Amino acid sequence: MNGNTRVVVTGVSSITALGLDEKTMWQNMLAGKIGLGTIKSLDTSECKTHIGGEVNTDELSAALKARQISSSDRNIDMVMLAAADALTQAGYAPGSPPIHAATIAGTCLGSSWAMYASLFSLYEKGLRGV
């Protein structure tokens, strides 16, 4: 590359506890809604807290089905849905000729060090140590 490569952002998307697309998320933010609630996707009975922000599993499944995206891993499902929405915004439709495109995905998993420390604590102290 010569340093003069042009990049055009033509679509964006978000999958959050406040909505599975940026329009819904923004409307919920403006309405003062919060994405926190009782964690349902895993057993928190031995954890210090039972509250967190998580994407609704039923809504995620319905959105994947509507987009005809096969479900696999929960994180991959959310990335695939976000990428599909961003490509749709960019004007790319399923069945269109192949294009050269890139998708950048960001998550809120945190740093590698924080993940390592949490897993180490889980191993050493059990759920109450996390």
C-alpha cells in the first residue's frame, strides 16, 4: 500500500442489551431505558451479583431467523447479525455479486489481562472469587 488507500464506511450496526440494531438502541437510550436486568443466560446463584446487561436470547434468535442466519456460538451469532445489518445499510443484498469488503467488530469482553485474572480467580477460588 502506498498510504493513500481510501476507506469508506457505508454501514454500521450494534447488538446491545438496549436493542439489536442502532435505531432501536438509540430510541431506547433517548427514552431513558437501561439495558441492565437479572442475568438469565447463565446460573449466577454462586456469583456476587445477579444483574448485568445481556442481549435477549429470544430476540437474538428471532432476528437470526428473520435474516436466515444459522445459529452457532452466541458471540458469533451477534457478529453475524451486526455484519448483515451493516452490509444491508451499505446496499449489499444476499445474492448480489461478490464484493471486496471488510467488517470490523468490537466487543465489550475487556482486556486479555482482565480475562486472565478472572479465569485464574475462578480456578483458584470458585465462582465466589470472581
